[in-house]
Amino acid sequence: MNQLLLALGAMFLQQTFIAIGRTLPAVIAPAIIADLLIDPAWIGVYFGLTAFAALVAQLGCGSFIVRYGALRMSQVALVMLAAGVALATLGTPLMLVLSAIVSGSGAAVSTPASSHLLGRCSPPAYLPLVFSIKQTAVPAGLLLAGALGPQLTEWMGWRGTMLLSAAACAVFVLMMQPLRKIFDTDRVPSRTFQLSDFRVTLTAVLATPGLRSLSFACLAFNGVQTVVTAYFVVYLTTIGYTPVAAGFVFSAAVALAVPGRIVWGWLGSGHVSPRLIMAGLSLGMAGSVAVFGFCSAGWPPLLVGLVAGVISATALSWHGIVLAETARAAPEGMRGAVTGGVLSFGQVGALSEPLLYSALLGLTGSYGLGFIVCGIPALLVGVTMLRQGKPAKS
């Protein structure tokens, strides 16, 4: 139990720093846009590039986790994220592209690595709860980024804020080093990366019905989450909110995802069918982002906050239940690789939906339309899961 708590604490903090670094470009986007004189639609392009890099990294990270250990790859993830965040501060188009690729690749490895480690330490019956607790680090990171990012940007500029985030990641890498001798005892130094690893991972996922359905759910869920994360703050600034006020609404709403993830994980640990929970989350996020798309300057802040809270409790709270079901259905010894495979489908959603949103924004000038359209895949997943009506099986 002590080892499980230590592993959970380490992975919680790892994912918190990852979430902060990944979210900062979105929550301080108004300052970046004003300084670099770029079109807001390019935010979607940036996050699309991070998703593409993450897709490749997650499909191929399984061998590296086995060879070097989950703890070591968690450190690598943080180092790459720090480097990517720092590159963005140079502000040129090439550096922004490199920033998206490097940070996206690094951050993508963090979840498969943590799933591999916690899958070894956790009793199977408690996987949904353990994974949900660990995944509350993501909304915790989003909350911190939303609350502190805009304020720090006013004090020290957006570049200083990004560099501070990179430095925090680097410091935590050093703090994790003593844990490697505890958690990387299962590594296999003889394991090598091969291009066939991509095919093996995809085959393992697509050939297993339970994993296949989880992959498509992850695609829809992660697409909605990425669009919300990328455009929430910018959207509110277009209807009269200041950047600081928009960041506060974002962080306040995201706070609901912390208890939300734990509740969904607890319910999924033997109380309610995980598939039924995921169906409810699908329909909830599709409906709430559609309503959010109709927000206007005349809406009371309380109503905007209420809609944002429902988005947070659904579109930002699905991870633990999906990851736990993935770990449960994965073949022994392949939790990290299979988690990466399922999450790679999520990156397809994270790649395509922001690009779709950017295209719609460029064509129509409407922020709201993009939210409505990008919720449709989640709606389809929810309807499909309700029709099937049975828990995912391997």
C-alpha cells in the first residue's frame, strides 16, 4: 500500500506539471496573439500539431517504457515538455512549430508511462478509482494554469510565464530521480524499438472489441476536450470578458473535474457499468458544448459558469474510467503500449477537431459553431454505447 501511495503521488505530480505546460499556450493565448499579431485560428493549428506528434509518440512509446522503465520515461516526458514550452518563447513560426511537436511528443508519453507503473502497483478491482485519482492531476493542472497563467502574464509577460513553467518541470525531473530504483525494477534493457511496434500496438487495440470501442470513445472525448481547452478563454474574451476574468471562469469550472473524476472512478469500481458511465459522459459533453456555443454577451456570468461546469464534469472528467478500462482489457505486460495505442486514437480527435474548429472559424467567423459541430462525435459515441448496453469486454 505504501508503494502504491508513493507511485500515485509521483504520477499525480508528473501529470499536474504536464497539464500546466500543455494548457498555458491556450489560457494565455490572448497575450500571445496580441504580441505576435497572429490570427486566433492558428491556435487550433498549434494544438493540431501537438496532437499529431502525440499520436506518433503514443503509438511507439511502449518499447521505450519496457526498456527504460515507466519512471524514466516520465522524466523524459517532462524534459521534452519543458524544452517545447521554452522553444515557444522564441516566437517565430518555425519555433512555434517545433514547440508543438516537441512538447506534444513529450507530454503524450506521460499517461502511458503512468498507466504502466500504476497498473503494476494497483489491485485490479480498484483500478478505476486509482486511475481516476491520478487523472485528477489534469484538471488540477488546468485549474492552476487558468488561475495563475493570465495573472503571471500581466506581471512578467507571456514569455516569462512559459519559461517559469519549463523550469518547474525541470526541477521536478530531478526530484523524481531517487524513485527510479523503486519503480523501474521491471524494465527489460534488451528490449529495442522497431518500426513494427506501431503495427503491433494498433493490432492489439483494434483486434480486441473492448479496446476498439474504447479507442473510438477516446477519439471523440479527446477531440472535445482539446477544442474546449484551446478556445475556451479566447471565446469568452470575444463576448466581453477580460483575459483574467475568462481565465478565472475556466479555472473555476475546471475545479469541478477534480471531484468529478473521482466520482466517476468510484462509481465504475463495481457500482455502475463503466460503459453506462461513459455513455452518460458522452451525451453530457455533446449537449453542454452545444449550449456553450450559443453563449453571448447578454448571458449572466452565473449561467455561463454553470454551462462551463457541466463541460468540466464531462469533457474534462472521462480519463480515469477510460484508462482503467483500457488497463483492465490490456494483455499482461502491454499496459503501457496498449494505453498508448488507445490514446493515439484520442490524438486523432485532438488533431482533427481543432483543425476543423479553425477551418469553421476562418470560414464563418463564428466561435460558437465550432463547439456545436465538434460535439457531434461524442453524441454518436453516447448513442452507440447506450444501444450496446453492455460493459466493454476484452
